[in-house]
Amino acid sequence: MTDYKNLKLIATSNPHIRSSETTRSIMLDVIIAMIPALIWAVISFGMKALTLTAASVLSCMFWEWLYRKLMKKPQSVGDLSAVVTGMLLAFVSPVTTPHWTVIIGAFFAIVVCKQMYGGIGKNFLNPALVGRAALVASYAGIMTTWIAPGEKAPLLGGSADVVTAATPLAYMKSGDMETLTATYSVMDMFLGKVGGSLGEVSALLLLIGGVYLIWRKVINWQTPVAYIATVAVLTLLFPKAGSGVEWMLYSLFGGGLFLGAFFMATDYATSPVGKKGQLIYGIGCGLFTVFIRYFGSYNEGVCYSILVMNCCTALIDKYAKPTRFGVVKSDKKEAAAK
């Protein structure tokens, strides 16, 4: 028989789940999922797309290292979360954005939004979107200038000689579907042969990256599917111009919907934990995106819709949390009523 009295047992608090996943491995998967969109950005817009992304990533890493150094906290640059934030910040910026601009955006994303609240997992807003919102508020002209498809942004110097063009969402905002359909086909928008922010133009490659994340179980399907489906249903039922199907397809593939749905709305720290909550969260993001596009003065609505729903995450988690194992639902309702 086993001598239980002499066994050295270590009693720790539950849960006792073991996993080989780490923050670094999860962030590495996210980086891998974004690489196809980055490659397409370089092909479409030139090497400036790569240098702008590198500047954004290095800035985010620097600000995180510097803040934690000054605050005498353990360094967290190695978990790659700052790299992901840097890539996302570059992805939501026009390729003509000066390098110094993303450095400022990185400061707001890492220091103001993330580190001042305690670091990874403690921020309640998506850092990359906070960085973009700060840049749009401060440098609206820079952040709303888009180059025409096929144009290459100069690697150094200004972009005064670059041919600019309206984005599909700009045409949709004015209701000019005739010009939109004559300029961009649905397939052009799906593949990414359009103007827009650096990493949001190719819905196909973002979809591939999103499917990879779902396959790797880095994210759940509930949030992106609910988000995209909500936008699809609303734009199909309430088109502002043209046919419902045509308006829906241009709404889905135009702007940063796929980038936001797969890579930003699914952020662990700022989205609900439970699957029911994630569905509600995704529907909310879709509703606000359509409302902003339809009734706001801003062409795009993805950034602010996700930020608004970030603020609702705690409330969603409170009322949509699953029943604990072994607890009867009737007992749960009785306990909540007391």
C-alpha cells in the first residue's frame, strides 16, 4: 500500500488545467496570421508599407521597454504583444502616413492605453485602436489621405506627388454607387485592389488569417461571425443605394471590417470571455459599425464601434456568464434574486 502520510503533496488553488500555450505563442500565431495581409500591402503600396510597419512595431516595443524600465517593473517585451499592437496600428494607417506619426500613435497605444492600466490583460480598450483614434483626432488630414490603387508610396520624403483617390466607403457615403461600381468591382474589393489603410484592403487574405486563428483555437468564431453577419444582414435589408446584395457586398469588403472582426474585436483583454457574451459583443460591434457609417460624418465605423463595445465588455460578462459546473440554473436565479 502507498504510504500516504509521507507523500509530499502541494495543494494549490484551482483550476488545475495545464496548457503548453503561452502569451508569446498566442501572439506569434496572430503575427503569422497577419503576414499575408502585410505581404499584399507591400505588393500594392510599395516598400513604404514594410518600413511603416517596422517603425510602428519598433516604437511599440521601445515604449513598452522604456515605461517598464522607468517604473522598475519586469520586462514584458518578449511576450510579443507589443509587436502585435505595432502591426495592427500600422495596418489601420494609410501607407502615406509619416513614420513619426506612428511613433506618436504607438505611445498612446502602449503607454496611455496599456501600461498605465497595469500592462497586458488589464487594459479595457484595444491599444491599437486607441492609437489610431488619437492620430485621427490629432492628424485628421494625414489619417484620411489614401493613394490610388497601383500607386506606390515613396519610401522617403513627402507624398505630394502621389495620386490620391477616394476609398469605396467614401463613394458609399455619398451614395454614388454608379461611380463606385465603375471604379471598383466586388472582386477587386475582395482581393484588395483598392485604396485604403495599409493592412485592411484585402478581405481575402484577412479571412485566411482569421480562419487560421480559429483553426489554431487562438480565437473563437462567435465574435467575428456575429460581427460580419450583423453588418451583412443590416446592409442587405437597408441599402442606401443600388440593390441590397450589391450594397451588402461592398459594405463587407470595403474598409476595415474583416481586420476589425478577426484581429481587433477578438482581443482577449477587451472582449467577453463566454461564447454567449462574444455573440452579443459581435452583434453590438456590427450594429455600431452600420450606425456610424449610415448616420455619422465618418466613412468608417469599425474603430469606434469596437472601442464602444470594449466599454461594454464588463457588463456583458456580468449578465452573459455561463452557469458554473454543478450549479443548477434555478439555484443561480435564486441566488441572484437575494
